Amino acid sequence: MTTTIDGAADTDGTDTIGTSAADIEFHYDLGNDFYALWLDETLSYSAAVWDGIDRAEPDTAALPRAQRAKLDLHLDLAGAAPGARLLDVGCGWGGLLDRAVRTGRAAEATGLTLSRAQHAHVRSLGLPGVDVRLESWDAHRSGRPYDGIVSVGAFEHFATADMDAAARLAAYRAYFDRCHGWLRPGARMSLQTIAYDGVTGGDGPVGAFVAAEVFPGAVLPRLGEIVLASDPYFAVTVVRASAEDYARTLGAWSARLLRARTEAERLVGPDGYYRYRRYLRACEVTFLRGAATLYRIGFRRRDEPLRPAG
Ligand SMILES: C[S@@+](CC[C@H](N)C(=O)[O-])C[C@H]1O[C@@H](n2cnc3c(N)ncnc32)[C@H](O)[C@@H]1O
């Protein structure tokens, strides 16, 4: 069943106004063992932070360090501190939840995912203070306020390609409205997302291949849409753009997948392996060409929401 933007039609926690749970499972439930072959040990499935990592060291070896730097950057942007209560919207395989509680930068961390395989994996870790839910952000309720929110690589799923500009803005605005409601006054939030940066978006051959065979039901935002949608609820404190960070991460993933070819083909078959090799290379080229970029955005919650400008 489909959920309306005001959430009125919720029947279970996985109904969503963005990418459907079925489309999420198509991609993320291909097999935890397969993803573990080529992601780093934190199982981060989003662009790493490569600042200060010398090209002399192979990126495949430096990837875990670059991913930990990314996790720490987001914990900083969300104001994580001892005793904090954090929410991770789109928590993947739990790398940020793990880092937050293990380093003492949160006492409690809640993660949301629509992938059954990810949910089962995070639960199996048995992390103290971590609560992982198979639940969409638009179904999430919390009895107590959070001190910070992080969302990394999930915003691309918060609207769908068949929405027009007004419907996308309404979906994004509904997300920021919810975040505002979940956070305590003065709290901070961080967001990492891929965004279109070219004149056209998503209608070339790479976009068509990715939409049909890799990420059905997802759509990339533009920076202007994010700012317009968030402005009533949050002041933007930081914007960092780095297409290079994603190109480098994709290059490292490609190289790791190539090295693990035999095992990957055993797990997902030669067609599955080839599809992922094509997808990783095609996306790397998209970032290198400047057709898409990566944003990391820091926000501070406004005490009183402003009247929407658009
Ligand atoms: C590319 S993965 C990123 C995972 C993780 N943040 C990371 O950086 O490794 C996208 C995540 O967003 C989640 N997601 C997508 N739509 C969602 C929704 N409506 N509510 C909650 N999570 C969602 C997926 O289940 C998946 O865990």
C-alpha cells in the first residue's frame, strides 16, 4: 500500500513515500556476503572522506580509514557527544551506529532501514545501546527527543522518479518536518547525498541503466531542492561538495570487486557480477564527468519553523 505525504495511509513500518521496500530489497538484499566482499570492514555503502589520504597508498587499502573519517565527520556534524541519543536514517549495515556507541559518542543510537538483510545483520551484532528498526522514516515515532540525526546515502530514496518537482519538494519537506519534530531544541543534523549537478539529470544511458537494473525507484535531488525543503525547519551550517570523494570510493569498490570475482560470481552469478562491475564503473565516470556530485550538509534546528518560501 502507498503512503500519502501526510502519512495517513501507514499500515506497516515499511510503507514509504519514496523508494518502495520491494525496490530497496531488490538492491540491498542481494546478500550480505556479496557486499562484504568489496565494501570495507565497516560495511559503509556511501562515499568515504579521502582528505589527507595520499595516492601513494592504494585506495583499496586506505578505504577503511577513509570510511571511518566519513563516519566521524557525520558524528561531528550531528553534534554527537557522550550521553547523546542519535538517530541514523538509512543505517545500512550499521557502521555508524557501531562507531557512535563504541567510541562513546552516543549512549543510545537508533537506526532505520528498509532492508531485511541489513536489519538482520545489525541485530546480529548485538551492539549495546543500539536499536535497529525495519521501518521507513515516515513511519518512525519516538517517545523522547533525539540529540542528533545522521542520514548518509539514503536521501536518494526519499522521492521517486515519477514524482514531479512539486511532489518531490513536498516529500523532501515532509522529511525535514519530521526531523524537526524528533530533535531537541538547538540540535544538529547531518545529511550526505548524491545530487545532480549537470544541466540534465538522469535521462542519459547511465541514468537509464541505473534506474532499470540497479536502483529502481530512486531519484537524485538537486542542492536547491534540499535547501528549499529544509529552510523552514533548519539553518544550513556547512555544505561540502566532493564528486571526487565518490569517484575515489567507487574506484576502490570496483578494484575490490574485481579481485573477488570468483567468489562474487559464486554468490550472485556471472550476470550479477557483471551488472555490479558496470554500475560501479558507470557511476565513477558520472562523478568524474561532473554530471553528479556529492553533498555533505550540516544543519541546525530552528526553534520555530519559518513559513515555507516555496
Ligand atoms: C546506500 S545505503 C546507505 C547506508 C548507510 N547509511 C551507509 O552509509 O553505509 C541506503 C540506506 O537507506 C535506507 N533507506 C532507504 N529508504 C529509506 C526509508 N524510507 N526509511 C529508512 N531507510 C531507508 C536503505 O534501507 C539503506 O539502508
